[in-house]
Amino acid sequence: MRYSFVKALPPIAPVTPKGTQMKYAGMLVMPAGCFLSIAALVLFADAASRTAFVLCGLGVEALGLVVAVRGHMEARGEGLR
Amino acid sequence: MNPIQPILTDAAFALCLALLLLAPLAIAGVALINTGLGRCRSAAQALLGNLVLVAVSAIVFALVGATFIGGAGHVFSLAGKPWNWLGTAPYLLGGLGTAPPHAQLALLFEFLAIALAALIPWGSGADRQRLTAGCAVAAVMAATVFPMLVHWVWGGGWLSQLGMNFGLGAGFLDGGGAAAMQVLGGISALAVVWIAGPRKGKFPKEGLSTALPGHNAVYVLFGCLLALVGWLGWNLAGALLWLHAPLSALPVTAINTLLSASGAVVATFAVTRFRFGKPDASLCANGWLAGLVASSACAGIVTPVQSLFVGVVAGIITPLLVELLELALSIDDPSGAISVHAVGGLWGLLAVGFFAPQQGQLLAQLVGISALLGLVLPLVYLLFWLLNRFVPFRVDADGERIGMDLHELGGGAYPEFVIHRDESYR
């Protein structure tokens, strides 16, 4: 292979472990869910649309929390290895 | 919630003050629970920490936090509506002596609330969190997140004005501090546990997590009884101050508090009896406390039967969640604060939405819960993550091995009482 020396290089280690990155990503997603809930109040006047959007916002927050928790578990696994 | 402060009658003022003077018993109860659920070689550090954290949080709140809780506040306009997000009050409690009686009582309530909120993450960081770090966590909470949240909920902030601005019931309702005190404490506990990590040996490389039971069930259960007295004071005073309830509504509020805790402990007793063959004392204590926490949100609003229902649900959720967090999610929370205070408080706030008579109240409560999870949790995590860079939360491995008492204080809580031989004496 012409550029075989590339293979010989050690893989670049990420600055932060994968699990920790996941935790940060989850934490960033959670405010997005909250802003969705707040936007529902501003954008809609009827109760049904507002409720649906607020529930969607809470769903996004729940997803962010799940990602953060999974990140915590990944990070713990990385720490043990 | 109506941000306009009513004028309290002399009788209501005196009663509210007397009720607030009962609230430190809740702080004492939580301190005993925190200590009893930790290990014996960290007991003195744990109880001293509770004492010092109350002091630090009170001082920092007086010097910094109280500036951001009330007054006209910082307001921005969005879609033609005012969004009041941070209070402005005189520095260093200026003008407190001449403030209206209602404002003085509200401030006393908030002083006691931050003292309790600061203890909640301390219990979760037991056996590995340094005392200095605990004080720093309390200081950060008292200076930043707590006053902001208090302003949102009780100080005329945007959550309290949801009813006025968007027609959502009476705005976000939190009669006894479920949001500003309990949920804030619970999510701070989650952040501390995530940052500090689990206790050494809690999660071995292979197999299930190791049980590290609390060292004194008597402290824990007596703490629960003390907490009931304090919670009664808190919920009744909160009903007067934040829900503007008449004096005639207070007996029902007290009954609701008791019923919620009773329903919760009976439910936890039944769940643990069913799952483990015998009732679990520490989980029953957690269930009792979760019932009290849930009642903080709704005792002044719901009927006694509804309060019993709220307590039973809290009592069922709590032991299952404690187990889930430990066994499935690798979260080492010795005091169970995340399940008890965060989830119990959120359930109570949601129950207000279900049972309150006002139109749109459920949506107001959901928006409040969304703000707690979506804004306050990431903010708390960010602040604690930064704090951990300057004041490391976790003690070194040697300190954890010999116990926090010997490492941080130089002496144990039970010096002439050798419980068992362990690795530190070999």
C-alpha cells in the first residue's frame, strides 16, 4: 500500500472519553427541550397545541437525560477498563 | 401564583413565624438521615458537614443570593409578554427592618429553604466528598441557582406569572418548596454524584453492585420523625405565604402532609416486603421522606384523599427508583436523594396540575417541570463541573480507605467503639 505508514500511526485519543462526551451532549439537548416548551406558550394560543408542544419539549428533555445517563454508564465502563 | 403580596393579619403573622420556627427540625431530621445512611467511619464528618453547610449557605445567601430574589427584577420582553427572570433587591439585606411583615417572613422561609436544599447533595456525596467541596457546593447553590429559582417561583418571576401572562391557571404553584428546595436539592445531588463518582468498591468490575448499608438505622428513622414536625411547619407556613390560604385552611394542609407521608411509608413497606421478603428500614425511611417531599408541592391544594394517593404513588416509586439507579444506571446515591427529593418533588408538582381546580394548571406545572429539568439541571451540572476544577469534590483514595472522619477531622465519631476490623487497621 502506498501510504502504509498511515496505519502505523497510533490512533488519536479523544480529548475526552466517549462517555463523557455523551454526557455533555445530553446536557446540551436538555435546554433545547425547555426552549421548545417555552416557545409553545409564545407561538400558540390554544390549549391543545400548547400542551402537545410542551409534552414534546419534555420528551426532548427526557431524551437528553437518557443520553446523559448512558454517557455516565459508558464513562464508568471506560474508567474500569 | 399571585405575585402581589397580601397584607398578613397580626394573627397570621404570628402563626406563620411560629410555624417557620419549627422548620429547623426538618433540617435536623435530614441531617440525621444523611449521617445514618453513611458509613460509621464518616459519621462525624457527615454531621459536622450538615452543620457547616447550613451556616455557609445562610451566610452566602445573606451576602449574595438575597439580592436576586425579589423586587422589580430584570425583565425582557418576548412576543409582547414580560419575562421576569432575575430579581433585584437591596444589597446585604438592606432595608429588611422596615420591609413589610410578609416580605420578612418570606425571607426567613427562604433562608431555611436554602439550608435544607444545601444538605440534600451532601447526603448523596457521603463517604467520598470533601468537606471543603461540600461547603463550596452550598455556597454556589445559595449564591446563584437557588435565588434565581426562588425568584421564578415565589418572587414574581416568569413561572409565577404564567397565569397572568398566558392564562395558565394560577401560574406555577409550589406551596411548600417542592421546586425551589426539594427538586433543586435532588438535581444538585445528581450532579454531585455524577461528578464525584461512586464510592470505592461500590461497582465492582464483575457482578452486581456492592451493598454499602447505612451505619445507623436509628438515626435515620428518628430523623424521619423529626422531619415530619419540620415539614408540617414548612407546608403550613408556605400555604400562608405563597398560596395565600386563609387560616381556616391550615388544618387540612396539616392533615394532607401527614396523610401523604403515611401513605408513602405504608406503600414502601409493602413494596419492600413483597420484593425482599422483609420490609427495608432505610427504604421505608426514604419512602416516608418522599411522601413529605411530594406533600410540599400539593398539601395546601389537594383534598385528603388525593394527598393519600399522592403519597402512595411516591411510596411505590421511591424504592423501585432507588434500586433502578443503583443496579441499572450505576448511580451511587447513599441517601437516595435523587429518588426522594428530585423525583418525589417532581411528582408532587405534577400532582398539583392533576388535582388543582384552575383551568390550565396542569400546563403551568408542566412548563415549570420543564424549566427545572431543562434549564436548572444543566446549569447546576455546569456550575459544579467548573467548581470541581478548582475545589475537587472527591477525596483521595487513601482518605476514602481510612474514612472521612480520620482523614478530614483526625478522629472518629465513635472513638472507643470498634465495630469491626477492616482493611484500614491492617
